Amino acid sequence: MTSTASYLERLEFLRRAIREADHIIIGAGSGLSTAAGIDYAGEDFRREFAPWIERYGFTDLYTSSFHPFETQEEYWAYWAKHIWFSRYRTGATELYKMLFMRFPEAFVVTTNVDGQFELAGFPTERIFATQGDYRWFQPASGTPKTLIDNREWVMKVLPIIDDCRIPTVMIPTMPDGSPAAMNLRIDDSFVEDFRWHQQARRYTDFVQQASQGKLLLLEFGIGYNTPGIIRLPFEQMAQRFPHTTLVRFNRDNPEPYIEDLLRFTAFTEEIMSILNLT
């Protein structure tokens, strides 16, 4: 079933795959959050980041995260707002809640760092967030391999941001007093703590078990920024495991790299409307 088959043919292929699946793995990238309405360059961004846009000329949340702030007070004022905007502001979106409603037993592997799967209800033990989570601070040096929850700090800091800065005493540190950093995979200092390794093992174990039966891989919004984490491994599983089906949801890059996949189809259509028909 190729991505050029008719919409109704692909929809029936998906329905059958869901109905027959013994296990389901959801793989998700940034395109899923975009489809869910989380817009990092739209009206919400322009409203909430108006002081930063005026001062620094920011155009979107992604590129602004690389800005070379001159002071730690400016840097952490921005990141307090960024974390709140991306992780704590919206709650679970309707699309993620629908995914949980439709596939509550699925295992999730994602490069997203916005926590939407957890917020939607997926148990944390079945979520492997490979690239980190806005929720956590880590040591800036990368050691020790410990993380701390930043929600309380964010909520304390937001009301006292002034002129795109926070008071020096509010610059976050780790419990031992060392500088804190975001737990996001941007370089080799990224901390893979015990939770990360625990979830990696759980994911590997789930794949091994699921590969013995009928496994359905649902891939949402993964392009070519980091294809080696989910996109290509999913294709390899669909090729290697005898009863595995891959269904890709991708507006811009639907076609597989491995051309001879036997149990594959893709949708470029709107995700919510497809899920409503399955």
C-alpha cells in the first residue's frame, strides 16, 4: 500500500492495521506538535514575547533559543518564559489527547521536548523522550548525571521578569550550587540520567517483545533533522520484522527511504481528520 494509493484505500489499510495490531508504537517529531496547533512563530508567540521581539528582534521560538545573550540575567529571563510557553502554558492539546484516547496502550518514542504525551495521559513509563524535556534542569557541565524539576522556579521567576531580565539571585543552580542548564540535547553535555536509561531499556524491551507479533508503527511528523532516531529505525523494523506495519503521517516527506517496504502507507492529509475516521 503506497502513499500514492487513494485516500480511502490508505484509510482502510490503516483501519485494518489498527484492528489487527497486537502492539503499537507511536513515533513523534516536531510536526506532530505543529499539527496539534502549537505554533512557535504565531500570534501567541508575538503576544507573549513582545518585549523580547522589540529588544532583540526575535521572529520565532526556535531561532531565539540560540541568541547569544550578554548576561545570565537576560539568558534566564528568556528561558523562564520559553519553558513556560512551551511546557506549562497550554496543557494537553486536543490532538495528543485523541492519540491517548485511541491508543492508550501504545509505547511512545519521541524527539519532542514539550511533554505533550505525558500531559495527554500516556504513562511516563511508556514514554521515551530521547532528546530531553523542558521540565528539567541539569548541571551545565554534564555531571553529575542528575536532573531537577524546574516548574517551581519558572512560576516564581515569571512575575518578576523586568526589562527582559531576572534578579541575579534568581539565576538557577543545582542543589550543590553549580550552574544549571536546560536538559536538551544540544551538545555532548546532555545528561542521560537514570530515567533516560530506564526508558531506553523499556523501549528496547517493548520492541523486542512486540516484534514477535503484529506490530503497528505510527509515525507522526518526523522529517530529516534527526532521521536516525525514529524515522529510519521504524523503516528498518518494518523491513526486518515479518508482521510489522508502518504508517507515516507527514505532510512534506511521506515517502520511505527503503523503497521495498511491503507493509507501509503514508498520509499527507490532516491527522485529526484521519484519526476521527479510524
